[in-house]
Amino acid sequence: MQRWVLHIDMDAFYASVEQLTRPTLRGRPVLVAGVSGRGVVAGASYEARKFGARSAMPTQQAARLVGYSAVLVTPRRAVYEAASRRVFQLIASRVDIVEQLSIDEAFMEPAELAGATEAEVTRWADDLRALIREETGLPSSIGAGSGKQYAKIASGHAKPAGTFVIPGDRQLEILHPMPVSELWGVGPVTGAKLAQIGVQTIGDLANLSEREVAISLGGATGTQLWNLARGIDDRPVAPRAEAKQISAEHTYLRDLTTHADVDAAVTRAAEAAHRRLLLDGRGSRTVTVKLKMADFRIESRSATLPYATDDPETLRATALRLVRYPEEVGPIRLVGVSYSGLESARQDVLFPELDRQIASAADDDFESGVSDHVEEPAVPETSEPGWRATQDVHHPEFGHGWVQGAGHGIVSVRFETRATGPGFTRTFPVDDPDLRPADPLASLAWED
């Protein structure tokens, strides 16, 4: 009986949410990105990708590629999370077990599709994509195959807004001509090793002997990749384990060079991570502070408490004790705080000042040169008065809108939400008392 694993991936998710909630941006090259000189792209619309822009690219580089038509939008994590929750509620209404990989993708193995035909799987996937589009307005792509690897490859070929099915009887025919880099675990290093022995495609890898693969890549890794190349992937679809770490980090427009700057940055990251910790519902035993210096060197230091806590002052005090300052490490461009050792059982703090002393006696673990992976750029807060571009605002007469630009004492606002269609623009004095900052979630215009 044919096993069917499906992989769903929301198309250009961050940019699609921005185009959904700000209809004027539909059809335009949108870069969801940190707008400082050091910002990076969190998401690029398909219109922007045509110019070569992509996620994790420096904002300035992406903007140069797109040119004058680029629209830079500051990330709004709360809006993406709300949209993601609605999407996965819809998926859960159709599938019992969902293995969510990130905010915008997941594996599924619907029991009703066991032994189904290619046409039946395609129809089921198209129905789910249509439901998501109808209920949320967001596009998605679905791939299907006999295992996770092949479903993931298929969803890449389904983009944008499509379904691609790899049937079992044609699986190797479809897979083997593909570049070997399509396989999980084949990054630049592994790819270079395979290239040295003449492996360019998935079929080339499958045609090697198991011994040849083990010699070139190592036993466990090589065997796993070899089996994937031969069409063998029996890994189950199962809900992912709870998060092992909760963190927040911010990159700053100007290097941090004083104690006060660094302390403020640590406090900001600690508080942001703490808000996520409260949503998670667990306490943390280990606090880690991460610093990236102006020369891109990265250092992290950790301290472990004798118990798990969600007390903000204890966690912040521990983070402040761990941080190093510019006179020790040089100018600092990024500060992050993470909480790990997460436990459901946590202690209420009765004597915070005593706990800070305990934290000072906790074990330290110092690591230098930790690799840095940016999932979403942190946007530095501005100390300048006034409005910033793409900020959500509200006006008692015109409703919800967003700032298109500000300067010379005036601010231009586009009034629109998901529910309004493309909106209209009005200009106000920057100090207009009727114009106020708004909750970004209001742009979704969902009653619940």
C-alpha cells in the first residue's frame, strides 16, 4: 500500500502576510527586512525574488538588486505568528497528526490517504490549499511522496501556489536526475566531498556502493544519505518535541561602545525572550548571553540556576552578570539572550535579591566562535522622535493604517487592512493628536 507523506509550505510567508494586510503592496517587490545598515532580509515576495533577492541576504544588497521599486517593510512577528496559528488550526481540522517544522511549514500523513492514487492525493492537497486561501487569504504549496524527504522535495517543485506529487512507481525516475544538493544533509561541505568522487546527482549517489559512501562521508551520515538517494525514507511523521530554548536577539545600527548601551541591549533582549517564555508556560534554569562584535566574532556565556524560574528580574540579573563590555571585547553589534533548561515545574521568587546572589555563584560555560543563524532580523529601536516607515497607526476617523513616510514635519499614512482592499493616503502633521500607534494585529481584521 502506497504511503503518502505531505509537506506544506506557505509561499513567501512573511511577505505574503504583508501583502495580505497591506493590499497596496500586492504585486510589488516586498522585502521584509531590518532597515538598519546591518539589517538582513527575513522574507522576500516572489516579485522581489525575480531580481535575485532572498532571505538572509543583507538588506542593502537585496535593495540594490531590486532597485527603486523595492518596498522595505519592518518585520512584525506578532502578525506572522497570528497568521500561522490560523493556518495550522485549519490544517489540524483536516489531519490528526501534524509535525510542524517552523512558523510556515509542516509534514502531514493523513490516514485517509493511505493507498490513495496520485489523483486522489492531488485533489486532497488542492482542497486543503483552497481552504487555507479562502479562510486566510494566504497562498501555500504542498508536495507529496513516500517519505519526508520526497514530500519536501516535491513541495519545492510545487511553488508557488501549487501541488506536486511524486508517485512511488516513478519516484526514482523523478529523483535521480536532480542535483544531490536537494537531499537533506547535503550542504556545501558534503557536496564538495561528493563532487570529489564524481557525484553530482541523486542518481550518482544511489549508484555508489554503501562502502564507498561510508568511506567518503562516514558511516551513519553516509548510509542515511545513500538510503534517501535510493528512495528509502521510513521516518514517521510525529509532533515535534517542545522547544529546548527560547531566545531573542537584536542587531544595532551603531556599534555599542558603552556600559549603558550594552546594559540596555541586554535588558531589551532579556525582556523580549521573557515574553516568549511566559507564552511557553515553562521556567528556565540556564541563561545565555550572546554577543557579536563589530569584527563578526561571536561569543556566548551561560549560567545555570539551581532551579527553573520565570521571574523576570532573576533572569535579567543573571544575563547582566554574564555580559562582557566593549573595553573587554571591542565594539558590539548584536546582543542576544536565551533561556534553556526549560521545565514546567518552576519556583516563585520570594527574595529576588537572594536569587541574584545565587545566580552569581552558578556555573559558567563560556564558548567562543559560536555559529550565527539569522531567522528573522531584529529591528533597532529609534531614539529619534516621530514616526517610522511601515509603523502601524490608528486614526479615529480613518481607522487602521501604516506609515508610508515621514519628514519635514509631516507624516503620510496609507489606511488599509486585509478586509479593505487597497486603501487611500492622508497626510498629517507629525504631532497630530488624533494619530496614534496601533496594534499591528489590527491589520489582519480578524474578529477573533
